[in-house]
Amino acid sequence: MKYSVVVPFHNEEENVTLLYARLKQVMEQVGDPFELVLVDDGSSDRTYKLMEEIAAVDSRVLVIKLCRNFGQTSALAAGFDNASGEFILAMDGDLQHDPNEIPNFIEKLEEGYDVVSGWRKQRIDNLLTRRIPSGCANWLLAKLSGVDIHDFGTTFKAYRREVIQNIPLYGEMHRFIPALASWQGASICEIPIRNLNRVRGKSHYGIGRTFSVFFDLLTIRFLLKYMSRPLHFFGGLGALGMMAGSIISAYLLGLKIMNPHLSVMRLHGPLFVIGAVLIVAGIQMLAIGLLGELQVRHYYSAQSRVPYTIDRLVRLRASHEPSILSDRE
């Protein structure tokens, strides 16, 4: 299998069939073997039913049904883990990504890039609630990660299989895949894509989700620089705290030695407390760093875990009957 197209859906019954038809048409024109990996992220409408009907007539479609709504990152992770293509493309299921642009991604992959990221150069979202916060977040992330792209948030991206399957995905980490891939040495490029209006269904994005990105920026900065060596971060802070506290304590001790009748607590009580707190906090930060190092060692030695639970996998068999390949894996 050369190409896998992974599409997560959540309550998109109005878009599933149309997107499948467009994807099939584009991929058939590409001419190489492909599969469509459709992931139902705990939809409460007829999304999964329609996906199952599609899988019943097309053996190139793999349907993954998650037990509940785990979120977009986990749905993508489930699709990536079960995709079999040499190149993996990902896009949203709301028809705001144009399947006709897939050949542009494939062209860049064929040139040798490991990750090809879409860039919504002309955005049509709401200015105050989406475009301005997103622009600020993208600028900050580019500066923090050192990856010079304009749009980290879009799902419309393409990857080499060996790159994407070496990146752990959880929480809202799908938006930071280029930064994480760059940290692993992957080559990345960006191509402009069209930003289409949603015609059917209801958007799942809001201002609250936009604000959460800023908290994720702190996480990704720490992951990129200190993921495998947390003691360098917490130990550095701890050492600074202990050093400052020790200097204060030495100063107060010197005053007491020079003037034995001096009441340190009465004249320098706040300074004494600050010094003591800095020393204790420094020791605690060192302990946190050591615990972090133990967690990192456990992470690299323990069995891999996934942030989702699959209810079933559906793909057409040769007898043209849909089969449930796996149940509650």
C-alpha cells in the first residue's frame, strides 16, 4: 500500500458520504494503491452507520470505531497506528479541506520531505475568535520550536510512515507534530491550501479551544528541550534556589557571628524566611527532577501505550461482506 488517507469524524453525518466520494475520485486519479482510514470518534449521530455502509462496498476503506469521544489527537493516533500506507495523509472530515490538493502534498513527499504541512494562507475564519489568536499561537510556536512554518493548527498534513509512527500523540499534540518531528530530525516543508467554508454540520471549534493552545505551547517547549532530561530543567532551578538561599543564610550567619547579641529574627525575619524557603524549594525541585529522570527511564523501557480504545475495525472481505476485524482492542 502506498498511500493511506486518515480522516477523523465526530458527528459529521452530513459530510461523510460526500467526502468519501471526493477522496475516492482524487486518489483514483493519483493511480497508486491507496486506502481510506475513516475514524469515528464517538459520534452520537449516523456518522458511523454511514461509514459502515461505505466499507461494505469498498475494500479500500478501513473504518475504525472508537468506544467514545477521545478527541481529535487520539482519533488521528488510532488512524495512524492502523494505516498501512508508505505515505500517510491526514485531513478533517468537515469538508473544509479540499481533497483536490492531495496531489500537491504527494508531490512534496516524492521530492523527499518527511512532513508536508498545509498553510491556510487566506483564512476565512472569524477575525477575533480564530484568526488573531491562531496567528499569535503559530508565531509563538514557530519561535519556540525553531520550525519555520506559518500554520501548526491545520490537520491537513502528509507524513512518511516511519516519521509519524515514531511520534507519541496524546492530549492535543496533533497540532505540534511538525515541531516534534523536527526534534527527531525530520525534513519539513509547507504548501498553501485553500480554507473552505463549512457548508454542512456544526463546527466543533470555539474560543475556549483556541485559548487552550497557549497552555499547550508551554508543554511543547518543555517537551522539545527537556523531555529526555528533566533534571536539567528542575535541577537548574533547584540549584539556583539553593544557592540564593545559602547566600542569604551565610549573610545572616555572618551578622550573628559578628554581633552575638543581634536578634536576627527580629531585625531580618522576612529575609531569614526567604532564605529558608529558597533552600527547601531548591531541594524539592532537585527531587522533582530526579523523579522526572526515573519517569523518563520508565517511559523508554515500558511497553508503549495508546491514548484510545477501539470498539471495532471494519473492512470489506473478498466475499463483499463487511467484516469486523477487531472488537474492543
